[in-house]
Amino acid sequence: MTRRQRMNVYFEPGLLKQVEALAERRKVSKSAVIEAAVLSLVSGDDDARRDAALSKRLDRLGRRIEDVDEAVAVLGEAFALYTHAWMRHQLPLPANENEAAKGRGAEMYARFNEVLVRRLAKGQRFLNERVRDVAGSRENPMGK
């Protein structure tokens, strides 16, 4: 049987109360609680558990990001289809001008895409601009 050595340690009162409460809940001595905590810290068990928990959280976040990415792709495609259809059928036209309207709609859509790509390349985002507009209106309530 190995002989245990005594060691004096000092704790903040709040931490000592937590150690006492844990010892009471587990029905062990305060020394056993401290020994288990130090052993866990020295052995690296805590690091392995923390790494596993972090990995699990990252996996969950990765799946959520994939879901958001898919939703954004669907919204982008839906918006593109809507914009294309809206530009093609903006004004009711006689049947004999239908082909010309389709051509004009295709031209407008191509220009729309060019402008969109330019804005995205510059980092311009409608929602960011809107947030700045709202923030600016709060700073200058009456345009002062």
C-alpha cells in the first residue's frame, strides 16, 4: 500500500464551496474530488473529451452550413427564374411582338446578370446597404 503525502492548497471561497457541494453530492471526501480533478488534468482525459465535444459541434455546424448553402442556392435560382420571367413579360404585348419581347427580355436579363456579377465582385450586398441605410436614418432621424 502506498503512503499518501499531504499537500496544503488554498482556494477562493466560491471555488471551495463548489468543491464541498460536489463532494457532498457524490458522497466522497473533498480530497477525493481534488485528486480526481488533478488526475484528469494531468492524464489529459479532459483534453480528449473537450476535443470530442468540439469535433461533434463542428460536425453539427458543418451540416447546418450545408443546409444554409443549399437554401441560398435554391433562393438564388428561384430569384433568377423570377427575374427572367418578369423581364420577359413585363408589359402585355400583341402576339406579333412576342418574339421581340422575348429577345428584349433576354437582353435585359443578360444586363441584369452583368450588373449583379459586378456588384458581387465589388463586395456590394443589398442587405448590407440596407443595414447601413437603417443605421444612418437612426443617427439622423430627420435627415439633419
